[in-house]
Amino acid sequence: MYFLPEPGGGAAAALNRATILKMIGYNVFILCGFPTYPNGKIIEPKYHKKFIYVETIQNITVIRLRLLQIKHEGYIKRFILYSNFVIVSILLMPKILKITGKIDIVYSLAPIIFSSLNGFIYSKIASAFFIYDVPDLWPEELIVFKSTLSPLITVIGKIIAKISYSLPDIIITISNSAAKIIYDNYKPRPPIYVIPIGVNPSLFPKLLKKESRAKLIKQKILPKELQEKFIILYAGLISPAQDVENLIILAEKIKDIHDIQIVIFGEGENKPKIAKKIESIDNVHLLNYQPRNVMPLIYSSVDIGTVLLSKEPIFDIAFPTKFYEYIASNKPVLAICKGELSKIINSNNIGYAVDSDNIDKLIPFIKKMKDCSDLFHIIEKNVDNTLQQFSLNSLSLDIKKVLEKEYKNKKN
């Protein structure tokens, strides 16, 4: 449902998967909503008074559908929006299929059931091979944040999830631990393949830090007083799943270390809470979300990028897209998380990852990174080496092999 210019992992994942399919020879169409995240408003004039809109973004044909203009927040509003997307895309299927022509593959990105239902119906009508890609596990990620609806979501969500995993020809997910949860909990009939979301390095050119900062300051995106500071960045959603509060805890612990500043670019339901927490902290800057085309400049302007995840065990499977974008920009990564991502960061020496109970351990590492240019350059080299396994060029070979095997099996 989400695509550029919208922020967040969903839009980035859709672009990366579409780019890979283009790289291995497919003509790709993206079916999504008008860009309204997070406030539910259509801002760009070209979409006004349109019910369906076709455009080209990065050589990919994008078919946008008008959805209800409500905020993307809470269980009920999100359920309404996802249901709206399913209903509209099915009602407009004849028109959409006229635009696309014959379909060979239907590739659906989770959340659970909403995209799997779309994908299943389109694949049956078009007699197409159906791939269901699950970067986030629902309802498991929803039910860790307690609400009055949690018991209902737990029961109904798991039934729906089991159905959704039975529909495709193959399932793709982002980590070995995610694949294990899907298999252990649902025993799906289709095979499961692990392929990271990855990153397209060509979208993140390595720009000079000093020049990037000067441009951002001139555009009034960065405060002028940050020109000569050592900057630790968080860019992304500010929600319970990201646990940005841990970064505020770190900020308080390092507030007396000279010239270190933490910069947060983002939006989300927890932003007002974070804004209140930093009122008395001088080394944190909470700034507005910036469009994706500005992010390479922002990444180039900082010293270290951060990844923050909730300590709930289900997030041990997560690989936020910002991780890939940091390493594509040749930036060391600080992480407050557990699971596979933590192991990759520490084993490849591309930064330092700790769990939320050991935030103090980040302080000596930050000091060394600030004061020792040799260490900084060693880690940057490691980052560049690690990038190779997550580049879309490498991942396209993996997806090509999967399709050659499974698509051929289905045809036979």
C-alpha cells in the first residue's frame, strides 16, 4: 500500500524488491495508494480529484489508488485503510489489468492478509506465480503492545496469518529467525526463502561530510550550530517498535562529552512523548521528517547512524531499512537491539550493538569513534565490505535462483 515518496520501511522495501525484479528482466508495476502517510492528507496537486493515477518513478510504472484520507495510526484506522486498499484494488482489477497486460508474477508485501488476499486473487485471475514477502510478522508484532483489542487480535490474527501463509507459491522473509517463527507457528505448505531487503548503493552516493552539512544548513534543514559537531543520527519512524526513548537515555549519559550531538529526523505516534523528554536536554535535536530524496545528503552529513528496536523478542528478527541505508552511505552503525542484526553489526565490526540493559557500554565506543580517526577509517572499510552482501546486485542473483527453481517447478 505504501510507496515513494512516503517514508518508512514499507515504501523502501517495495522499491528494492521492484528494482530487483527489473534487474533480472521483468517489467514491473507497483499497485499502491496515493501518498498520504502519516497524516492521511493528499498534498501534491497532481493527485487531487483523481481516483486512479498512473505515473513512472525510477523506470517503474506506479498505479496509485485513492483511499480514505484518515491518519495512519491505531489498530482501527489502519484496519480500515488496509481493508479499503484491498476492496478498491479488487473492484478496479479490470482497469488495472488493462494497464499491466499479461501478468507472470504477483509479488505481495505484507502486512498479513491484506496484501496476501490481493495477491492471491490477482494471481488466480491472471494464472500467475504468487510470491508473498513478509518483512514484518503480524499479528506477533502487534500483540506485544498491549491494548484492549490485543486478545481479539491474538486469536483472529493468528487464524488469518495461517490462511495467508497457505496462499502463495513461495514465501520470502528477511531473516533466519523470522523464517523459523513462520515455520514453527504456522507450518506453511509453500517453501520459505530468506532474502534481506537490502539496498541500492547507487541511490546513496558517498558525499563529503562537510559539504553535505553546509548544504543542509543553507537549506535550514540542520541547525547552524551543528556545523562542527560530532553527530549521531536517528532517522525513521518514532513509534513503540523503534523505542527512541533508549536514544534519549544515551543522550543523557553522554551530555557532558564535548561536541557530541544527537539528531533525530522522524515522525510517528511517539514523537510528542520524545519531544517532552528532551525539553531539558541540550544535546538532542528533534527535527521534522525529510523526503527520501534528501536522506542521502543527511546520511552523508553525520558521523554515526543508529538503529533502535523494542526489546520485545519478536523484534529480534527485524532488519530496519535504515540499517542498509547507513551502510550504503558508509556510516558506522550504533544499535540498541538484539537478535540477528546485533550479531551482524558486532561480528563484522561495522559499529557496536548492545541490548537496552547495556546502553552504558556504548559510551567508550562513541568516545573512541570521536577521538580516533584510525579506528573510524577501519570501521568504514568494514562497512563497505559488509555492504556487498546486502547490495541489490547480490540479492538479485538470489531471487533469480529462487524463481528459476520454483517457477519452473510450478510450470512442470
